[in-house]
Amino acid sequence: DAGVIQSPRHEVTEMGQEVTLRCKPISGHNSLFWYRQTMMRGLELLIYFNNNVPIDDSGMPEDRFSAKMPNASFSTLKIQPSEPRDSAVYFCASSYNREETQYFGPGTRLLVL
Amino acid sequence: QQPVQSPQAVILREGEDAVINCSSSKALYSVHWYRQKHGEAPVFLMILLKGGEQKGHDKISASFNEKKQQSSLYLTASQLSYSGTYFCGTEWILTGGGNKLTFGTGTQLKVEL
């Protein structure tokens, strides 16, 4: 298996622009997680899907952030409009269920100027 | 709400043991442990559920003391590959329903020859 795939790996954009991050989980995994990591805030869980349904989005910082999982093999995290404080590494992870081993993607490094 | 990890940093000689502690002010549902090497994605180590679990694989194990709202990660006979930053994540049930998972600031562990 190719593991969790994230795209793009790097994104540089200007404040106010829309940013879409993509994730393809491992085939057969029912749980998908989006994390954000910065030096200031550390590691944060943004949202968790189970069977394509958002179960816990309490970590989503504000309305500018939205996440979708239209099917079992694809998820997106969208930021609109983006702000410099959104600059971070965004990780996607998947697992068979919430209490099983999570496999992380390589991350998307986002820089908002 | 963020768990407190100790120590913040530790240096070991190969073969030595280490303990990393994680404590919370919340009544916990579960504790998660991750390891991250610089510039890489986190690696999920294990999750421990309420009920006073103890888990382990290879020479890395962890315990969860529900009453004390604490967890400890045990690294036995450390290897160079154990070097990295270890994060604990603590999960609790929200009053209005749902779970919340927050992460500690990490423990930097370095294993030397």
C-alpha cells in the first residue's frame, strides 16, 4: 500500500486566497484525521471523520476552515480566506477505527504571506 | 486543558531506560502517544483507554492511571532510533457530548552512543 497520500506537499499563497489541501487515506481505513502543527500552538487535532461522516470538528479553528470527505478515498481541508496565522504543517492520518494505529501522511507545509 | 509532559528533554546513552510522564487536569477517556523526528510526520505509538490499561510493543510500553489522570511512556534499552520528540495526547468527554483531544508540548529525547 502507498500509505496516506497528501497533496500538495508545499503551498505558498497570499493572504485572502483560498487553499485546498487533499488527502487520500489508506484503502480500507474507516477513520480519517486532520491535524495542524506549528511551533507556537504545537500539534492540534482539527477534525475526525468516521465512515466519511465528521464526528468531531471541535478543533476546527473558525468558520474559515472547512473539511469534507465525499467518499472513503478522499478528503479535503479548505481554508477560505487564508491568513498568515494559518501557516503550519497540516497532516492527514487514517486508521481502521479511532482506537487503532493511525498512519500519517507526509504533511502539507502551508505558508500564507 | 493541555496535558503537561515531563521531562521537557532528556539525553540517554544507548541501552539506558527512560520514562516520560503525561498528566492532565481532566478526567480522561484515553491517552495517545506519538513520536516525531525532525522534519517528519508523527508516528502513532499507541492509545490507552480508560480502565487502567497497560500496553507495549518491543521495548516501548505505556501505562494509564485513570484515577491520577496520568500516563507514562517507558522506553527500555534505548536505541539510537528512539531519538525524537514524544507527544502525549489526552482525550476527555465534553459536557455537551463529544470528545476533545489535546496534545502536550512534547518531550525531546536524544539517544547517544
